[in-house]
Amino acid sequence: MGFPFGPTRHDPAMNRKSMPRLSTAKPAPPPTRLANDDSKRPGNPGTPGTAVITKTKTQTKRPNVYRVLILNDDYTPMEFVVHVLERFFNKDHEAAYRIMMHVHEHGIGECGIYTYEVAETKVTQVMDFSRKHQHPLQCVMEKK
């Protein structure tokens, strides 16, 4: 007995002449359409069984940025403010001195612009460092 789906090679009832032949006929070409015949066009949304696929492009939003500011007081030494700017805000000595003088003359000075988490961390570091060294230096952040 042979394979349940058809004769096998060893089936004596099947010989070369009785084997089915594969069709060599070419498939029919698609029907020709007229230029203004939109009703039969496959992409026409009015025909049943068609759909319009849209691809949405995600846009990333820039994070909010915050200015970190140092406030002037009458008790914190100028050298300490310069040291804070060099240590926590990576300013060179000249830039730190310029910012410190701006704080001294105008009462407030910008140390840098950062994302929320970074700005919050820097404010906390400066405040903790100032308290540790017994200085009343104030550092705040504001949304830009």
C-alpha cells in the first residue's frame, strides 16, 4: 500500500505515462485599465475591502531646561564662591571669578543651564557643601 496522499514511486499501478504533467501555460496578464477608470483601482478607498494604512512618526520632545543660580549674601567669602563654581560647575578660574563678580554686583548669577534632574542635583550639592563649611550661600534653580 502506498502513501495516503497519492501513489508512491514503488507503486506498480503507476507508470510514467499515467503520471500527471505540470502545466507550462503562463498566467493571464492583468486586465488593462483606462487612465480615468478610478473605480476599479485597488487603492481607491471607495471600493469594499480596501484600507488606508498610515504610518505615524514619533517626535521626541526636548526636555525642559533649568537655570542654576547663585544668590549673593554678605557673609560667604568670594573665594568660596569661586571654589564652588570651579568644583560643581566645571568652570575655569577666570569664568568662575567673572560669575562671582556678577553675583557680587547684581545679587544673582547664572552658573549653568541643565535638565531638571541635573539642575536639582547641582543645587543640592552646592547647598550641602555650603552648610558643611558653615556658609549661608544660596543656590536655586528656575525654569528657563
